[in-house]
Amino acid sequence: MGSFEFLNSLAILHAAQLVTLAGAKRPRVGAEMSDLAIIRDGGMRINDGKIDSVGSSDEIEKNADDAEIVDADGQVILPGFVDAHAHPVFAGDRLDDFERRTRGETYEQIAAAGGGIWSTVEKTRAASEIDLFEQAKKHASWFLKCGKTTVEAKSGYGLTGDDELKILRVIRRLNDETPLEFVPTFLGAHAIPHEDRQSPERYVDLVINEMLPRVANEKLAEFCDVFCEQGYFDIEQSREISTAAKKLGLKLRIHADQLSNSGGAKLAGELKATTADHLEKTEDQGIAAMKSGGVQPVLLPGSVYALGSTCYPRAREMIEAGLAVVIATDFNPGSSPSPSMLMMLSLACRQMKMSPAEAISASTINAAHSLGRGDKIGSLEPGKFANFSIFDCKDYRELAYWFGFSQADSIYVRGERVCSGGLRPSPKN
């Protein structure tokens, strides 16, 4: 993230609910996902961008003589949302795909007609690094306004060595020049480019022997992802790419079982991937494999909604199986053009039968662990970065209850207010 000046000392007082998510130093599973460790009339003391102490406002105020005071005025405070699956760097839009979908065309039909991922690839290849950065910076401002402070960011709209690295360099620049932290993921195996449709193995070889070494050498990504699906990368190709990435020191994520129960979740379990994402079609064997392999499921209800489907992932079965479920936006121009984590919470509760507390855990502390940052973010505990949002409501359940807009009043990164939603009217003079 960028080099921003942080206040030396800050005291946040009088939150109706300070939703700390304090607890075990690991992802939350089962009943733990419902324990948000809420402090009523809560407060925090922040020093040099990190949380020094949390407790009742009375306790915090006693030791706040030299601190700048921020009165939360009976609002709700949450850790900054952690969006663990997003595609923020691309050129153009997919309005034509959107209109086709309203006429009833499927994901596969749109792709076969030249839309889908490929239409964004063409625009992204043609765009300069500067143009991509300017559009992505706009997306970053959307993320902040929605209460997000950390975002996983995938490449995948270049599908050549130079264009994939161009996207990853934009992600690195976003880290340098915006308050958000972006966690880079290489997704060169997002689709087979048109020029290689008749020889997909040539492209797989290109990913393994050209792209991955360049990404690793320049330290442009922490994770490698692959779209494991019929018509994209089959099980063997996905295994081959993931194994090569692991040898180069990259951690693994897998787009799994989105369009069919093709075995992606089982492969993720076999490879002990960090996450398996989507999982709309995953059944019992895939759930068991993820549990056995220590894989975190990343569920993306926004893409189900945007594609006009009703086949949401089996969140309840995954929670009951003891998996540390994550909720993310899948922000992208085609299948989930929404930056709103609050909309994802609403979908998780209404369509996947998660409780509001489970959805909060899935989009904060569990998401932080899925990105290898659970020791630094995802909860409001002493020693962690002071990344949090103040929401214009009295009860955290309102965040999923009211939907279709952001209730964020102000967002803080490392103790510095970086965005104000301006929901509350200014007092009259």
C-alpha cells in the first residue's frame, strides 16, 4: 500500500457495537463464525497505525489524554472488509454481454460468440499500462467507499507474457499509490487465447515455461490461480500449472466447479491449495476433499446473481463440515460487476442461508487468513493494523438487512481516515 502519513495517537470512542472478531489466531470454523466478540459502547486506542488497546469507551478515554478523539456517535465499527477474490485491472466494460444475458443467453453462449473473458482480453491488450492504472484507480476508490481495506487482485486479461506482467505491474503500482493493500495473484491460466484454441497445450507450456518464471523472478505475485473448468483448463492442465507454480514458491488458488462439478475442489484438496473459489457445483466429495486438504472455500454469490443463476454454493454444508468459509465479490467486468461487499453479505444471508455473523466472519477474519494476513488484519485486536470502517447503523445485522447501497460513513487504514461516505447530513449553521 502507499506511503501515507499516520496519526501518532488516536482514540475512537462510543461505538454502539465495536465488532472486534477477537479470538483464535486462525480462521474461524463452525460455531466460531458466529462469535463476533462485540464490545458495546466500545472504543480503541491507536498508536502509529496499529491498535494499542480495545475496550469500553470509559476505559479507552481514561488513557486518551494525548490522543486525537474520534466520536463514533453510536455507530457500528467493523474491521475493514477483506475481498479475497477480485479482478480489478482491465480495460473497457462488458455491456454487450450484459444485454445478451438479459435476453437469456448463457455464459457459454456469450463466450462462443466472442464475448466473455475474451472481449475483455482484447481491450486490455490494447490498453497502455497508464490507461489500465487510471481505470483501476477508479475501482480502488469504489472499494474504499464500500468499506474494503484489502483486496486480492488477479491478472488474467492479458494471456500473453507481456500483457500479464503489464497487469501485475499495475497492481504493484496500485499498492504504491492508493491506501488499499492489493494482494497480487497471477491468473495467466484464465482462458485459452483465441490464437491457441487449436493447440491448448502450447499455451499451457507458455504459462509454465515463460510466464510463471518471469512472474516469480520479478516477485510480481504471491499466488497462482487457474480456471479449472471444461472448455478452459482441465484437471490435468490445472494440476500441471499449479504444480509448476508451487515449485517457484507461489501459493495456490483455484477457480473450481463454477459451471460444472468437474473436480476442481477435489484437485484443490489434493494440491493443498490455499483456496478453492466459486464452488457453485461442488458436491459432497469436493467438500470432503477441501476439508482433508486444509483448503478454504471462497464463495462468490455476486457472480451467481449477475449470471442470472439460482445455483448458489452449499455454504451451510461447508460450514457444518468445518470449513473456514470466505465470502468475496469476484469483482470483474463480466460475471460480477459489483465492488460491494455489503451486497455480498446480503446475498450470503438471503440466498446461502448464512447468518449475518457468519457472513461478517467470512468477509473479514477468514478472508484475511486466506490471503496469509490473519496475523495483521481481519479483526480489531492489539498489535494489528488499525484498518476499520464506521457504518451508519446501530446493529451490525443492518449491513446485510439494508441492501443496494453502502452504509459506510468513514474508512480508516492504519489509523488514518482515507474515505468518508458522507451519509450523515452536516449540521446546520
